[in-house]
Amino acid sequence: MQHDDAHILVIDDDARIRDLIRKFLARNGFWVSVARDAAHARRLLKGLDFDLLVVDVMMPGEDGFSLTRDLRREMQTPILLLTAKGDAEDRIKGLECGADDYLAKPFEPKELLLRINAILRRVPREDPEPQPPKTLHMGNARYDLSRGELWMDNEPVKLTATENALMRIFSAKPNKPISRAQLVEELGRDDGQAQERAVDVQITRLRRKIEADPRLPRYLQTVRGSGYMLAPD
């Protein structure tokens, strides 16, 4: 797997560390989502596919060991554990839970990058049952879910990181309304009306890129009382 195809979920209760990791990995070509705890991560995992999880062990509530052990029962997504404890017993415990690698805090960002790339190189390049690319069509526009690319006719349309995140969220649940509060949560933002208004602004910008008439949206619809819904052809 090429790292520029990889979507990484960072799960850490420390907002400063989450933001530092997100910015560093984004600068190195990764698509990055963040979760503040195990419960938040589980909600994101229900609607989005990730290529690798970076999981902090020392979190309030369900810790990283428990989350890793439980996720491993139902998915094979690579998991890299982060912890403030670096002794051998904890490393062994993490690996026994199903983690692919283990990195003790504090760490150099470059070492995190090397560990992630090493894990992704071990992921098989070929699916045992190859599937055709998943593409959603919206009139003259089409969105390639596997590549995270939007095209209008034969021309690529540049999306911001937030616009692409919204497209991934909507594409995971086509023809199903998603509330503004849920969009805020899945984008990894703090709760609040200001963030919901920011989502409205992003929806307006996204409509300009996929709708023939953004004022009368056909595909990215407003569902009264429920939020927004992507209704592809």
C-alpha cells in the first residue's frame, strides 16, 4: 500500500498530541481523522474505513489495550499503540492484544512516521477478491471512494481536507440523512452551535462543486429536521 492512499485514525484523549500527530502526518501525505476516546473511535469506525489506527493506551474509560483487543475480534486493520509506559511487560501486553507495533511516549515524530510506513508496507497489496472501484455518480460529477477524488466530467475537482472528509462520511451512508451534530462529531470537532454553523458553510462550498445549481441542490440535499443527505444517481 502506498502511504498517500492511507487513511489513519488517531485515538488519543490529549487534544494537543492529537493535533500534533494529525498535522505531522497530514504534512507527510496521509489522510488523518482523530477521535478523543474509545467511544468516539467506535462511532467513526462504524461509518468509515481506515488503513491504520494509532491508539493511545492511557485513556479515561476504555483504555487502548481493551479497545485493541475488542477491535481485533472483528477487523484486521493494523494498530499502532502509543503509551507513556515503555517497559517490556507493557509492550508484550500490547502485542498480545493484537497490536502490530508499539511506540512509547515521548517519541520523535519521524520515528512514528517510520513505524507507520513499515506497518503499511506489510499490508498485502492485493485483495484476495478484487472488487471494482466504488464510485458514486451525481449527474456530471463522480466521486471515487477508494481514491477520495471528485471529478466533473473528465476534470478533477480540488477538494479541501474538510470537504473530502464530508464526502467520505456521506458516501458511507448514501440516501441516509446525517445530522449536523453527527457531522461535527465525525469530523472530530468540538461540540457547539458554532461548529454546526461551520458545517453549513462547508456544505454550501461543497454544493458549488457537485451541483448544477447549488441553490436548488439535487444531490447534497437538506432534509428538514434531520440534517443533510447525499442522494447519488
